[in-house]
Amino acid sequence: MLMCYWILETPPTHEVSVTLTGSLLPSAYANLSQHWVKAWIEQTDIPSVATPGAALLANVSSQSSTSTLTVPIPSNSSLDKENDLDIVSAAAAVTFHGTAFDKNVSIVRDKSDESSSTEMEINTGTESHSIVKYSKPVTEVWTVPLVSEALVDFVPEVQQENIFHLNEYERSPSIGLLRLRLKTNLKETLPISVGYDPSPINMDDGIVYAAIVLLGLYILIIFDIVHRTLAAILASTLSLAILAALNERPTMAELISWIDIETLLLLFSMMILVAILAETGVFDYLAVFAYRITGGKVWPLINTLCLFTAVLSAFLDNVTTTLLMTPVTIRLCEEMKLNPVPILLAMVIYSNIGGTATAVGDPPNVIIASNRNVIEAGIDFSKFTMHMTIGVILAMIVANLQLRFMFRNPKDLRYDDEEGDVQELKHEIAICQRAAASLSSYSKDEEILRDSLLKKAKRLLSELKLRHATGSGIVLIFVICTFFVHSLPGIQLSLGWTALLGAILLLILADQEDLEGVLARVEWGTLLFFAALFILMEALSRLGLIEWIGLQTESLIRSVGPEHRLAVAILLIIWVSAMASAFVDNIPLTTVMIRIIISLAENRELNLPFQPLVWALAFGACLGGNGTLIGASANVVCAGVAEQHGYRFTFVQFFKVGFPITITSVLIANLYLFVCHVALDWNS
């Protein structure tokens, strides 16, 4: 099925924004359907007797086995008053001189001709060039996945937008009419809404505005002027104001679609799970177990926590792992009189490194592994894990050496009793307890009765905790098992809804009467921060910042000689994605960069293997998250949970530890890719 829509305006910036609305799928779910719609823009030149104001009268499809094409002229066609012209567009599959080919012709009919004929014969041979200049594509092809044919009439509408860059487009002295072509392999009727904007946001201006907003966000967070959640809200609001000023104000429905509900649902559900589990003593038991197997030695304990977190993050997502491990780490540090902050930093860094190893450990890997081109290249779960694990192990070894060097002074891991908000609070609590103990009892009988009731309450409370711990353990094992099932290739399970089901089951089993108390322990500030960050990153993407990063990377790779092109491509992709992921959300960045590496691999002149580019992007996008506090979702979650327990680490504290480890881990991954894919040519 082929359709066309004419664009009568002249794009002043050689860019056209096209919006499609219908039974579409987000690009991240392209592997779920074999159906697609492709869109591109063509330039169609017709003789100088026509003008840009000429009206399109009909679109006619015809089949012909001869060298002529018969085109009916509609009797109710509108007239271009200024030039007395009708323009008719026709598409035909023509066999001419034994060669089958497609022809698209634009026919100008002079209304001053008194002929009453309602048909016109156009010769499709070479002499027709004096009448019609055939259209040529001036943009890349945009492929949008569709739902299956059976679901076209039932699924809710999804809107997708793309900015087409007109390559070598010049307005001819005649008429340089542009037309949008749509083609689909769907055999059923496809209801679709098409809109276009010939004057989208100028990329040069948009990049400047986006950079200013991003710089303002980091100034607010780095210098701790306001809380990071408020900083994200201010930055996202400012970005929306800029879009509105540029006549690109999104609707409320669009704003909601920008928020990743799946991620927020996963975070909310796991926060409820953790809040209830904390009351059962599960985390205390895990802390004691870790203490026993390490003998209470500091560095063996840190290594055990980090290694366990890294392995768990490879099969669960690192956000879930961080939510589970942060309370355990804090409880263990409190028992051993250790400062939880440096140990939490080490743990979350290992979580991000460990999540790099598999296709489900980190959101960028999920986006990469679910791409249709990646799947067609033979990259499945096992191959992804095999190629990434070696580099991840090397990165963890180097990260451990760096952490040992950074915290070589034992005092850095111990908590100063005279400093810290938590220790001060504990001191005040101890004073209150001593004051209460010093009060004399009203009578001796009352004291005996009170002790008896306290012992009975303690026994009943222990029994209740044991029952809750048993049920909570079963639910936790169920949720983790479903997460592991999600990691298996070919099985599509929603992590967010699975976690929510586990949270509901746990609420039922625990019989929580104080539901408000459980909800009060949810990190609402963290959830709001993520929602604001999702809106901010989509707004920056619409301003052109993310796409500009990808285009600059592609242009640099194309400028290098063939003998060094693969090495330079790996170098640029891994470092650009790593540095960008440290300062912007790696999800929209990965979405853009995956298109860039597909374009590079499909370019026959560049002759670049596809798989090394995939590994470079995965390493860069995941390892770069360790660079800053807001570089990865797990970092923000860890900071939020720690703050709820009274331990706060700033942007600068995280940067001092995380950024050097990011540099060395990306360097190790880069060298690993050079050895495997440049020196040893492991590109199959």
C-alpha cells in the first residue's frame, strides 16, 4: 500500500517535522511485530508553467502493461485561479521495453484547453521528460513498527514524530513541490493520521537552549542550591516554556506519554516491598549472614556486598537490586560502626557495572537487545552476555583497585561519633532513654505488671514477625523468580506490573492496618524526580540536543580513512555515549545512538561490522552512568533510600568517586574491544 501527501510550503530550514498517529508501536518494541509503515519525502519538479500555489486535484493508481498511462481527470477538480492549472499525480507499475519499473508522474492540465476529454494519455518513454521531471527522495526512510493486523482496530492510538532533514534540496525555478510518501506491508486498511510542520525548531537554536537548561540543572544540583527533585522540576518547566515559546508546546496527553510509567511503577512497587520487608527483620538477618561469612573484616565485607550486587544486577535490573541491597548495607554498616556512604557508593557503582553484562541488566541494554536490526544480526541473550561479560569482569577488577586506593585510610570508612546527623540523633535518643530509665516507678506492683506485659508483647511481636517474614520471603522469592523469567529470551513480562502484583500480595499477607505508614516510607521525592527528568530529557530531545550528539559522532566517523575507521568508530561511540550518559539520561541517548550505528553499519562505503558497534554502545551507555549522581537511575534510588535512613551524600561526593571509576572502566572496555574486534577481528 502506497500513499502520498503533498507539502505545498517551502521549508525555510530544510527540515520537515512529520507526525503519525494510529496503530503504531514505540520503536523499542519493534521486535514484537513484522508489520511496518515507512515514510520519506520526495522532491517532485514539474515545468515552470506551474507555481507553488498550484492545487493537487487527484491521486490515481493505475496498472499498465504498455508504454502509455491513461489518467482520468476528475470532473469536480478544483482550479488554480492564478494559472488555470490542474495538477494530477499518478503512480503506475509500467513495463517499458521489457523492463518493469515504477513510475510516479505529475501531470499539468491546462484548463484553458477547450477539449472536453476526461482522460489524458501520457507517454512514459524518454520524451515525457519534457513534460514531467520525476521525483527523487531527499530524506532518509523512517520506519515505524505497527501492531499486528488483528489488533489494528482495537489498540489505542500512539503518536510518533520524526524530523526529516532534506538532503540536497533546492527549490528549482520551476516548482519544487515536496510530497510525503507512506508505504506499508499491512494488507488490511490502516487508519492513520498524518501531520507535518515545515518549520520545526531550528536545531542550532534548540541546542543552545537545551545546553542552557542542562547547565542550569547541574548548577542547582552541584552547588546544592535546592533539592535535586525541585531542581529537576524547575528545569523541566523551563524546557516546556522554551518549547511553548517556539510554538511546539506539548499537550497534557503528550506530557504523560513522555513519562516512563513502567519505570515509575517498578520503583513504587519495589519501595513498598522493601518497606514491608524492613519490618520483618529480613534485612537484619541478611546483614548478620554477611557479617558471619566475612568474619567482620571490612574489605572482605565490602567485596562480598559489591560482588553479590553486581551478579544480582546482571539478571535483575540494577534499580531493583539497589532498592533491595541499600537497606541491608545500611543496617550492616550501623552494626559494624562503619560510615555507610562510601560503601553505598561502591555498591551502586558495582550495580551499574554488573548490569552491563546482560541484555536485561540495564535499560540501555534492553533497548539495544530489543531492536529489530540487532536481533536480525544474530545477537541474542547468550551472545550478548558472552561478549560483554569479559569486559565487565575486567572493569570490576580495576574498579575494586581504585576503591581500595580511594579509601585506603581506615578512618574514611569509620563514622566519626562527633559528626553526622545520624549520630547526633542517636545521641539524643540515648539521652531520652536514660532520662526515662531514671524515673522511679509509681509502685513495685506496677513495675512487675509492666515487665510482664512487655515480655508478653515482645513474644507476640516476635511470633508475628516470624509469620510475616515467612510470607514476605515467599512473595519476595516469587517476584525475583518472575524477574529471572523476564531475563529469558523470547518471554515478554512486564517488570513493573510483576512488582506491583508482588507488593499487593505482600500487603494482603502482612495484613497491614497502617497502610498510610507504609506509603509514607515510599520515596515520593525520588519518583517525582524521575517523572520530571523524563519530561526534561524528552524536551531536550525535541530541542535537538540528543540528535545533535549522534550526528556529530556519525560525521566524525565518516571523515576517517578506511583502515582506521573501525577503531575510530568504537572509540567515538563508547566515549561519546559514556560522557553523554553521565550528564543526560541514557535512555533517549541510546535510542538515538542505536539508529546511528545501524546507519553506519548499513553504509557500504564505510564497510563497518555491526556487532562491535553494538558492544561499544552498550559499554558506553551503561558504564557512563557511574559518572554523576543523576547519570543512572540506580544512583538516584540509592541516594533517596539512604537519605530516608538519615545518610546523605551530595553530587560532589558521588562525582569524586564515580567519575574516575567511569574513566578507567570505559578505558578498560575500550581496550578490550580494540583487542577483540580490531586486533583479533572477532566480528562474527
